[in-house]
Amino acid sequence: MYPELFLYINGEFIGVGGERKSEDVTNPATQEVLGRLPHATAAELEHAVATSQTAFLKWRKSSPLQRSEILRRAAALARERVDDIAQAITFDQGKPIAEARAEVVTCADHADWHAEECRRIYGRVIPPRDPAVRQIVVREPVGVCAAFTPWNFPFNQAIRKISAAIGAGCTIVLKGPEDSPSAIVALAKLFHDAGLPPGVLNIVWGVPHEVSDFLIRHPLVKKVSFTGSVDVGKKLAALAGLHMKRVTMELGGHAPVIVCDDADVDSAVQVTMRMKLRNAGQVCVAPTRLFVQSDIYTKFRDQMISAFETAKLGPGIDTSTTMGPLAHARRVVEMERFVADAKSRGGNVLTGGFAPDLGGSFFAPTLVDNLDDTADLMQKEPFGPIAPLARFNTLDEAIARANSLPFGLAAFAFTEHAKSAHRLATELEVGMVNINHAGMALPETPFGGIKDSGMGSEGGTETFDGYLTTKFVTHV
């Protein structure tokens, strides 16, 4: 029921065998070993980069219509194979099967959107000062790209980078998450069956820091794209900068939620709860600091407690489950550490705060209040189903507290007052602001952060910027 896992280099699927290093892949809901993941040797990493460079020399000259057609075929195949892909994601990542299916289907939309947009990579003509001169600007693919994707949305994060790279005319070597690898292998098969030429997409696995160090330092790699934690992202960006390589970095967040006293409380609770407990809180844009204006604080708190307590925990493969396990046992330990710190600072655990004995890496949805802004939950991204609630009196105070951290990925706000909405949209220091709903991560909209949360965007018309160079040509 769980697929065999492979490397994918130059159009060849390479499995476990011989003296090759490999590692177990486990189901976080049961701790059952699902399969073995092969690691690439140093020679295979070199081969992956070399074949990407060879493929690039041809792929860069390919017609946008050819790239578009392959992306469309891959999208169609993803929709056809959604059941098998989603089931494997649920087994190795843990999320409920409905969420896994939604991830695959929405990502097919990403491939379709890139298929259209790659046909619209335009240059421009600049009017000359001398009529005998011709001045034009062209956009050209940067070359071989190295991409590193996380375990929380394995299909989603990888297809964004793959679609942008190959749509721009680049080739890509991708190292996905060793903890939840089935989605990446499925993507390799999708693009392989869609007719993508050998070497345009290569998939490698291994010890993360060893693979990233090899690929980023390699002279044939021209661009680095990473989605993951702030600490790791800074290290990779520094290494890329040392070699003057462009980067796209989508890093961690600590998204504030500001609920004003004129907000629709029922809607604010439902949106916040849904976004917070999605994928067991393992979402970089999940609401994580809930600031609620004093006049409605008690009402919001009580409704949020009730909403959290409706969650049904269990294995994601059970269709009645609404929240699955955390992806790793170490995340449970981290949730327990947050709760212990909160209690030591006088925090009140309103609901949850414990790991239920369900046989896997589960943690109950947890709300905490009565914390000051120095508590770990208010300062550090929890990346799990836990959130602090805090009161505020004025909008000035709420905005200042929301902006006080170095994170700047996403924010949520709820208000029925147009002036307040305008202030929140203008003054919140993040890359994405959601007002009265959650509307991020669509193919046609840019996704990215500022400050410590990264640089560059994926999606929207900005999606190809990191994969293209700008060349100015002037001639008489």
C-alpha cells in the first residue's frame, strides 16, 4: 500500500540495493516502518548536476508551448492519480486523507497555472534616444537550480519550485524531505510520464546538510530555492551568497491574528481554528499569536475553546479524523516544552496541553492565555497545534505587538471597520495579510515573506523572477 521509493537521475529511477545507504520511513500515526529511502552517493550527486547542465543547454531553447504542454500533462496525471498519492502522503506525513487529497488537487492547479504563465515571459522594447539604436530587454533562464523542500506539504512545496523552474526554461535538482518522500517520488513519475526530457528534473536524497552543501557549492548550480526554518534558511542563504548565487527563501513565521471588537466573532473563530489545526498546526502561515480586543475577549476565548475541543484526533487514513499526528515524535516533545514554559510563567492552559496515548506522535489542540510577550509561545514559532491568546485595548497596541518580532510571513485580521482594515493592511509588517478570511497560496497570488521570513515569492506573476536573468541588448 506504500510505494517503493527511488532516486530519479537523468530519467532513471534508482532504488535501494547493494551497499547503498538508506533510511527508514515511518508512519507517525503508528510508528510502523513503511519503506526504505535510498541515499545518493557523491558520484550520483555529481551526475545529477552534470545531467541537469547537459539538459539545460537544450531545455533553455525549448518552446514555451512545449513546456506548457508538459506541465498540463503532469497536472492531468496528478488528478488521475490523486487517490494513491494522497494515501501515501497520509501514511508518511500524517495529515488527514481529505487534506492530502486537497493538497494534490490544488497543486494540479499550480502546474496548470504555470503552464499558462510560462507562455507570457515577456521582454520589452525601450525607446532609444538615437533613432538609429535599437534597445531591447530579454529574460533568460538562469540555469541549473537546486531546490530543498519541507515535510509538512511535500507535494505542494515541491511542485511550486519544479513548475516555476521548468516553465522558465531551467533545470532543477531537488532534495525533498526524507521524512515524507512519497510525494516527491510521485512527482518524478508524473513528470517522467508527462514526457519531461531526462535531466530536466532530478531527485536526490541523503543527509540534508551534506546534500545542500554539495549542491549549493557546485559551480554549475546557479540558483537556490529553499522552504524551511529560519535558522537553516539563513545558513543556506549565506552559503549561496558566498558563491554569488541568487536565492528564493520561504522561511518560518509566527503569524499574528488581530480580532477587533467590531469583528464577526463567529467567523473569526472558525477561520482561526481551521487554519490553526490544519495539518496539526504544522503550517508556516498558521495563526500562532491571537490578539483579541478586550471587549470581546471572553466571548472569543470561550468559542475558541469549544472549537478546539471538537477536533477528532486519530490516524489520517481514518476518514472521521479531523487532525492527525505531528510528523515527528520530536515535535511532541517540543509542544510539551512550550506548555511547560507557559505554566512556569503563570500561563493558563485553557484546553489540551497533553499528548494523548493514541500510539503515535499526537498532541491535543492547545490554547493558553495569561502570558506576557516574553513567553516562548509569544516569541518562537510553535509549528504545532498550540496557540496563545492575549488581550489588547487599542489598535496601535495590537499592531505594535504584532510587528515586534523578526518574523514577517503572514498575518490575519478581523474587523468590520474599513478604516481599521486599511490600517492593518498598510501597517502589518508581513508579506501576506488576510482580512476577514484566509486567502493565501493560490497559484495566481504571490506567496512569500519579509524580514526573517525570507525573500522572493512563489506564485503569481512574480513566480518566475527568481529563475530568470535580465539581459539588456542595444545595437545599431
